[in-house]
Amino acid sequence: MKRVAIITGASRGIGAATAILAASRGYAVCVNYLRNEAAARGVVDGIQGAGGRAIAVQADVAREADVVRLFETADWELGTVAALVNNVGILEPQCRVENIDGARLQRVFATNVIGSFLCAREAVRRMSTNHGGKGGAIVNVSSAAARIGSPNEYVDYAASKGAVETMTLGLAKEVAEEGIRVNAVRPGHIYTEIHASGGEPGRVDRVKAAVPMKRGGQPGEVAHAILWLLSDEASYVTGTILDVTGGR
Ligand code: NAP
């Protein structure tokens, strides 16, 4: 039996790279996406073409009923989840705090914070030895923004990642005796399409001079850190936040 991994937001970017790497390491992978069915299908087809096992499941992580359905679908089609990657994260067009409206805050926090909590809840209900589970590992995807603050761009996004990090620390302690490890990665500037959502598709190339390694990162470089945290090689690692930032 393959261990089952649910990776949210796995149709593109860091999530897609993580799904493909997880499958190559022997996980059966649930590829969650929001709208881009063709991209999710492409990730699944690639995994299956390489002899792996994967399914694509549409679900909005900000909606509780969708999250419940996502985990139930994985239960039925793949088996009980052993690894959760809370990868979904959104940001909106760059602006100062004085220009942010409430609807934007609701969207960003609902997706980045509430979505991560709801998925973590469903994972703990299945993994915890208190509930008859066999344990597991959760990796939350934060951002270097959580400690930089992203002034003049998206302080709301940065603050949402701060919440994800605090959830990581608290949940790790809460379930440490129940066979579940909870960690986070904190990517820096990574070449994905998220920067277009902020209105600046070429942002990584603009800011890379501020990175000590003088380059942006690739999604696969974050995926390797995530897979290590999920793996038994990290068996004594919990409540840790791992920077993947080229030194920034
Ligand atoms: P991305 O390329 O924009 O991909 C976003 C993914 O999330 C897509 O698969 C998208 O699905 C999915 N998604 C968006 N909203 C969703 C929702 N409500 N429910 C379910 N799926 C949803 O993002 P990325 O750059 O790879 O970022 C991945 C994570 O890394 C995020 O948490 C981000 O904050 C974090 N991060 C990224 C960077 C960076 O420089 N890229 C830096 C630091 C942290 P569809 O394809 O269906 O739209």
C-alpha cells in the first residue's frame, strides 16, 4: 500500500512540483486545485505516465464543505491520508494597507489561514492515534513574507502567513504525542505564477539582487524541503519552520 499524500493547490507552481516529487517517492497523491482542471489533469497524467498513482480533486480550501469532501474523496479513492501539504496561498494586487478593503482581507485570510486550519483539522482527525489513526506529517507552506512583512505590497498576505506559522507551532505541540509531526517551509522568491496575481509577473527578477545567492528559486527546490520534512528522515523534527530563501 502506498502512503497517501494530499497536496492542496497542486495544479501549478510549488504544489505541482511537490505532487510530482511525492509520487516519485512512492506516495499516492491527491492533487487538489481550485479552477484549473486542465493543469491538475496534466499533473495527474504526468504522475500516472511515470507509473505513479494520483487523482485530481477540485475543492476550494476556504469552504468547509469542500475541504470535508476533499478528504472524503481521498479516503475512498486512495486510502487514509498520511501526509498533508497545506500549500494553497493567494495574494492580491500590490497596495498599501490604507487601500485594502474588508472583502480582500476576507478572501486572503479565508484561503490562507482558515483553509490551512480546516485541512489540518481533517488530517488530524484521520492521523491522530487518539482517533485510532496511524500518525502522519503535515507541512504548511508559509513565506519569508511572514518575517519581512511585505510593506507596500501585501502586508495582509504576510500577516496571513504569520498566522500559518503560529498555527504550525501550536498544532505541532498539540499533536506531538499522537504520532503527528507538523512543520512549515518558508519559501523566498520562487518562479511561479503567483506573482502575476500581485500585478507583477516578473517580480522575482526585480528583487533577486537582494537575495544573497543572487537568484530566484525553482518550485522543485521548495518541494525537496517539503518532502524531507514529510519523510522519516525528519522523524525527530516538529514545530520547525524551514527557510528556503537563498539566504534572504
Ligand atoms: P501558484 O503558482 O499561484 O499556484 C496556486 C495554486 O493554488 C494553484 O494550484 C491553484 O489552483 C491553487 N489554489 C488557489 N486558491 C485555491 C483555493 N481556494 N482552493 C484550492 N486551491 C487553490 O502559487 P505558488 O507560488 O506555487 O505558491 C504556493 C504556496 O507557496 C503558497 O502558499 C504561497 O503563498 C507560497 N509561497 C510562494 C512564493 C513564491 O515566490 N512563489 C514565496 C513564498 C511563499 P488553480 O490552478 O485551479 O487556480
